[in-house]
Amino acid sequence: MAKAKQASVSARLLLEAGDVDGACNRACYAMFDAARAALIVSKAPVPPEIARTHNGLISAFGLHLVKNGIVPNELGRLLNRAEEIRLVADYKGDAVEFDDACEVVVQAERFVEAMRSQFLT
């Protein structure tokens, strides 16, 4: 979870510096790290090779934590949306709007805090 928190802080700093793509990338990784930590703490039966991929992690999070009602559906949707925006920022060459980046950074902060408070307290 410490890695998730650090990525979230980095996302905020990058956003404030005007690096929209970098902010989206770090925000998404903050959410991935928090989701991975939640799966580990929940003792979900996720093979390590599945949790190493973006799609595998998102699927496992949805299957073991969202679908079972442990985590609200909305947080599962936020994780999916962050991945969509990260793909645009990192690979597609399209511009991510500043407002969209702001939204992703705020959502990542919210997601990380929700995972921390639910699974580590």
C-alpha cells in the first residue's frame, strides 16, 4: 500500500507540474498497487502470474472483491476507467485533457484511501 500512496503523491505532483500524461500514468499505477494490496490482504486466490498483468489484476479485483460485494461497484469502475485513460496517455498518442487528468488523480487518491481504510485498518 505504501507504493500505492507514493504513486498517488507522484500523480498529484506531476499534475501540478503540467505533465498530464505522467499524472495519468502514476494515478493508474497508484490504483493498481492499491488493488493488488487489497487482493493480497483479502487472501483472494489469485495466481501471481495473473496479478502481474493489468488486465489480470483488474479482472481478479472485479471477480474477488467487487462481484462478492466486498468493494463497491463504483470503485471497480474507477479502476477500469483509470486503465482506459492510462492507455491513451501512454500508448495511443492522443491528448488527455487536463480536466480528465485532474479527475483521474482525484479518483486515484480516493481509491487508494478506500483500499487502505478497508483492508489495512
